[in-house]
Amino acid sequence: QVQLVESGGGLVQPGGSLRLSCLGPGSIFSSLPMGWFRQAPNTRRELVATISTGGSRHYADSVNGRFTISRDNAKNTMYLRMNSLKPEDTAVYYCNARHNDMDYWGKGTLVTVSS
């Protein structure tokens, strides 16, 4: 079982910044390909960014250049730095990890971008 716990969501004004964190299991964290997804009301969950075990990154076009995904294996934590936030970034953000051909998800953290 892979337990993931997100934190760092909240209310921010357009143009502002937030950093999300995802705490994972210490024993296997460094071996997990991971990513961030998001889901806005009445929409499908969509990929935001992924990071491999070796640190390779991939971003959705909608966030490329504004968001940065990173991981600190010593702290068993993955991050998502979000800059220049827009109202359309409002969503519940989920941490994802893949282990033994199965996807694991956190419970999500809500990000609201509004003035």
C-alpha cells in the first residue's frame, strides 16, 4: 500500500503563487514515478506534471513555464511550485504515484484562484 498525503492548497489571487507538497512512503519513495493531476468541478481529472525516478519532468501545455515539479527523496516529498496562477487553475490537485503497475492517489488539496 502506498499512502500519499498532499498539503499546501488554499485561496490565492490571480497572478499569485503556491507550493503544493506530497509526502510519500519512506521505504520506496525514491523508486516511485510520480505526478500531479487536477480536477475542476464537472471536468475529468487531468495531468498537470510528472517526474520520473531520475528527475525527468513533463508538463501539460496549460502549465508549462508557470509550474515546476520537483522531488526531494531525502524528505520523501514531491513538490509543485505554481506561479502566475490563473482562475482556470482552480481545482483539487492530486498526488499520484505508480508502484508495481498500480496507480496510487492522495485525497487531494483544493487550490482556488480568485480575487
